[in-house]
Amino acid sequence: MKEKIADQLNALLRRKSLDKITVKELVDGCGISRQTFYYHFQDIMDVVEWQQKRVLAQGIARSLAAPDPQSAIRSLVREGLENQDWVDRLMASRRRAEIERLLVRTMSDYLAQMMLRRAPDRMLSAADADAVLCFYASGVVGLMLDGLHRRDTDPDALADRIYRLLSAQLTLG
């Protein structure tokens, strides 16, 4: 049922802004009652967050299948560019700040999972790990949003830039 509701939200987002979508439209499109909707979700933003977590799980699975971290980042960037219209619609809403926080939190979760899987022996304190993840997640989301905004972004160049950022290979000179 959650997938059905999220898919209906995605279909509505192709035609209109998040601000214009109502719970009534979602339940009518799914052929369910409001009670059913509220059994699964608190509100429309809860659907957006659930969808982000679903995309995250799929992204992690693809990244783990990638032969190396650079390929994993390339896959992530390509997925972001494939969902460009969806992200644009979300970012054009009055809930932009909330959407950005959600994207950073989702990216932070993604990076944490990738860090645990690809470098399990790295030891950081919980506070340091949170600071590092927040910093890098904010940077990656910023670069991705900027790349999405430009529309002529070379996905491989963006992926390379993000990889070099995450692996501390960016230099000023």
C-alpha cells in the first residue's frame, strides 16, 4: 500500500507542484480511504521521506554491487540526474528547506552505510562521525542540486568531483 501511495505521489508530481498536491488527490488516485492513507503515513511529507528511504535502499544496493567507490558515486549521480524533474518539483515547493534537510539526512545515511561497508575498520567517535557525515552530505547534496539545476551537467565529471571530495583528493592548485 505504501508503494501504491508513493507511486501516486510521484505521478502527481510529474504534473504539479508538491504544494498543490492534497491527501484527497492521493487517496482518490489510489482508490483508498483517508483512513487507509493515515494508517500508513502522517502527511504528504511522510510519503516523500518514505520514498527517499526507498530510493536510498536501492542506491545502496547498486553501490554495493559497483566494483569500486568511484563507480558507486557515478551510479548515484546518474540516478540523481534521472530523477531531475522529481527533485525540481520538490525543490520548487514552499517546503524547500524541509526537502533540503531530508536530502542531506538521506545522503548522510547513504554515506554512513557506504562508510561502514567499504571501510569498517575506520574508527571515529560518534560526535566526529556525525560532523564528518553532516559536512560531506551537505557538500554532496549541494553539488548534486547545482548539477541538476544546470541541466547540461556532465554526470561523469560531477561524479569524479564528488568522488575526489569524499576521498579528500580535491586540491586548490
